[in-house]
Amino acid sequence: MLRKLFAIIVPFLLLAKPVCAQFKPLELGPSYKKWEDGPLSLSDFKGKPLAVAPMGSEFLYSIFYKAEKEKIGDSTVLILGVTAFMDREQSWIHDSVKTDLTLKFNQAIFNYLEFHERILQQKLMSIQHINEAPNLAQQELRAFRELMARYQVETNKGWKEKEVNSWLHRSYQQLDSVEKIKLPAFRISNFGMGLHYSLNHSSLGGDLNKIFSNALGFGFGFDFSFKNAVVFLNPNVGYGKLEKAYTGVYDWPDGLNYGLVQVGAGFGVTVLDNAKWRITPFAGPAFVSFSVDDKANPERYDKQYLTDNTYNLGVNIDWKLRHQLSFIPSLFGREKSDYGIRTRFIMYPVQYAGNLNGSVYNLSFAFYLNGRFIKLKT
């Protein structure tokens, strides 16, 4: 039954490894200019003017959002980032209107493009579901285009100097009213969960070492945390051979294969948690069982177990390969997570009938994943 259980659970845990999309950073070439690169100049308009056009200049731009990955502090941060820029190669100014007024007219457009970029960025930070993003982006782009249509009418496509100056002044005022943010205000929830799956080596001490060889096996487990307090559930299974006959409660000849089951629950307190390491000692109740298997006669030793209800003492040492904050809402919300390699040592003292006493020392190397939810501050 135990082997069937592990055959079901272990492959499932292997599929539960963290998915961290490798978002390539957006690299803009020299043909594109972002607002933070500085004010517009005549040299930014490299395009060829249209022979016949209703306007003396054309400001070509792009605005879009995409998933981005960025290193901020000690964390990798995933966000829906908004990018807006001017296309230098496609934007143009006719030679007859290469004046300060034309630059001001286009600078106001650039300013309002940046303003709507910041507004969209803030909106995408607060969405509850990823499906909201496309509609928000379309609404913001529509609002920008409608504003620019009114701007062109009121300034007569840039020919009315007083109106152009007024719009330009207001554009800077609106930019000052909206902060350009990368991360929203947030807090990390107190409750967290985790899982791990491991390869184990169990060494035996005392009388156990005289009969049973050391065991190799595997395990899995779950973590439930509140602030820095953690409850661990650690089932493990191992396999070895009898090096000497056991004639206590049962008659087990040497050479048989044996199975070792260790199931422990532990309460711990994290004493160190930084960008690279987390150390948590723990203790709690446990169950340890030995059984044997004769392949030639599988029913002979059926239901023969050495069992003991005991306790376990241990320590987890987590080496964090990735510490990540995801502000892109998933099915479960926004998450803070870390994953990496866990070294875990557990001691189980045991005492069986027939003066078979000793301890099981379990050393494991595991792949783990821990996570907590991120709550936005309103």
C-alpha cells in the first residue's frame, strides 16, 4: 500500500515544480526614444515627410504591456510592465516647420503618452485577474487617442501658439501628479505553505545497527507556516537488507530486504531567513516502522511489522536558488515564493520489543518550494 501511495504522490510532486518564465528584458534600439531619455529635439525626427499631409509633423509612437522580470533588492520581481516610446525613424517634421513651436506641439504629445503609460501601469498593478489586462490597455489607449484628437482641434494641429503652450504646461502638471512606479504598496500574508520531495539516507544506531543495514529511500512533505512558526509533515520510506537474523518478536533471517517507514510531524521556529538561507529547527511526534519482504514467498512475512510511536528532532536548512515576488495575478493571486535545495536532518529514537533499541538518523537532500500570498495595500 505504501509503495502504491508513493508511486502516485511522487510523480505529482515532480510536476509541481515552480514555473518561472524567463522574461527577456525589452531592449530598445537607437530608433526608439522613451520619455525619460530627455526632451524632444529636431534630430529625433528622422522620417521622410509626406509629400502631401494635413500636418507639418507626425509623431509616431507605440504603447504596450508585457510580462517583465526584474531584480529589485534581493528578489526577482515579475510584473506586467508598460512601455511607451517614440519611433524616431518613422516620425518626421517638414523642413518648413522645424521650429520651437512644432517641437513644443510634439513634446506635449510625448508627455501625455508618458502620462497614460503611468496610469496604465498603476491599473495593471491592481488587477485581480490577468484577463482584465487587455481591456484596460485598450481603454487607456482609446483615452489617449481621444485626448490627442481634441488637442489637435484646439491647437489647430499645432499652429496656435498660445493653446500649444497651455497644453504643454498642463501636460507637465499632470505628469507631476502621477508617480512612475515599479511596485505597488504591498504586504506579505502571515500564512504560508510549501512542499518538498527528497532523496534520503537513513543511518541506524544502537541495536538496530547490528541487524539492519543503512537504508536509502525517498520522501516528500508539506510545510504550513504562520509568521516564523512552521509545522512540518515529513513521510519518508527507505530500503535495505538484514545483515543479521532477527529472532525477537518475529523470526527474520538475514539477507531479507527490509522497508523502513518514518512519518513525523514537527513544530519549528525559523531562526534565520535571508535572501539565500533559511534555518528552522523542529520537534514533534513520529512513527517508525520496519517490515521485511521475501520475494520468493511474499505472503510469508505479511503483516509483520516492528512499530514504535516516538518523537523526532530535526533541522531544515534551505538554500534559496530563487526568491521571487510575482505581481502578475495567477489563479491563486499574487505570490511571494522561493525554491531551492533543502538539507534536512532528523533523529528518531526507537524502542521495540525484545530489547531492540536505537535510533534512526535521516539525512535528506530535497527540492523544495515555499510560497505566501501578496496583499496589495489600498
